[in-house]
Amino acid sequence: FVGYSQQDSQEFLRFFTEGLHEDLNKGKKGKRKIEEPPKGLTDVELAEHRWNGYTSYDNSTIVDIFVGLLKSTLTCSVCDHKSVTFDPFWDLSLPLPRAKSSGLNLQSCFAEFTQEEILDGDEKPTCENCKKRQKCTKQFSIERFPPILVLHLKRFSEVRYRTKLSTKVDFPIENLDLSDFSSHSHLCTPKYDLVGVSNHSGNTFSGHYIAYCKVGNRWHRFSDSSVSSISRSDIVSSEAYVLFYERQRPS
């Protein structure tokens, strides 16, 4: 908040929500102790153990609203042993597939984010079963879906020099279905409705943020002190940067 320099809206959102969380946190104080899970737990039990351990220190309404759980599966190419870890997330940063300059949608961004990654060479991890560094694959999936899902479109690239990707990403205003990216494809995955968009116009060095927010059943455009109505057909644009989705309530 000091000075007049411009800030990234996704970074500011994280700073702001974590600040609110710290003030509201009812969790344990002091140095964090990571308890090793008992042997023989299923993935579901391991996820619950990780979540309970996290919320014992981070326990607030902010966490209840915004934080989900990401599952990472490491598979050894030699012995096929699978190592699973779970990590809380406040938002998900989705890459924009470079190969697709048109016809890009949110599902393809999620597919890029969750696609299997090969870890080889200097990136080889140590296999728990082989007890040595092996070529492995790594893949993400969503284990726990938060009530408010914040999605950050990675428009700013650091390759050689900082550039902005202005590709239009099509995203649903209603009924976002992420069942293809859930850790539990056999279970009912919640659907989401869009409630807000942070848009960035400009380049990597300067720009302006405009917010689209759903108030009741109507959409409004917020640009500094100016507020106006906006049509649903104008919400999806190439300037969309951070998306806010609200989980649908069970019918």
C-alpha cells in the first residue's frame, strides 16, 4: 500500500487474503510441526491427514472459503511405484497452451496444467521404492474443491524477456465442470458459476485493471470510481486475467 507503483492483481489478492487470514486465524501458534502420516493410509485418508494438519495451524473463515487441496502423483518409470503428496492452494495458476493461438478455452488450460510431466536428467527425483534417482512422471489433480475457486491465467511470460499473452480464453459463465481434473472421477464433482473477473488492459510495463462483478443476477463493470452495467456477452474477453468462481449449492 506504500507509494504509487502498480501491483499485479493476483499478487495483491494473495497478499490481501493472507493478511485477512492472519488476523482471523484461530489455529495453533508457534513453530509448525509436520506430523508424518501413519503407514498404510489410502490416498483419501492421506489427504484428510494433510488437510487436518494444515487447518490445525491455518484455521479461519478465509481458509474455509478460498483454500483447496491439490494432489501430486509421482510415478517411477522403472518400478511403477506411486508417491502421492497433497498441498493446499489459494488459487490455481493456469498456463495458456502456446500451440493453440485460437479456440482456446478454460478446459484446455486445465488440461495443460494437469498433463503428465516427465522428470528426467537433472530433474530426476528419488524413488521411495528403488531408493535411487529414477526417471519419473508427475501429474496434478484436484483433491478438494473450495467454495470460491480463484483461477489465474498466466498471461505474463518470463521467457527471455517479459511479455504478455493477449490470447482470448473462452470460459463458462455458468456450470464450470472440472470432473476431468478431479482426483475422484467416480464421485460427483461440484460445478461452479462465475461471479467475478479481474481484467488487465495494457502491456507488461503499464496497464489498467477493470473488474466485472455479479451483483444479484446482474453484471457490473467497475473501473476506478466508475460503475456501469455490462452485458453477459461482453464478459469473456482477451483481457480476462483472474477468474472467480462460486461453487454451486447441492440441489
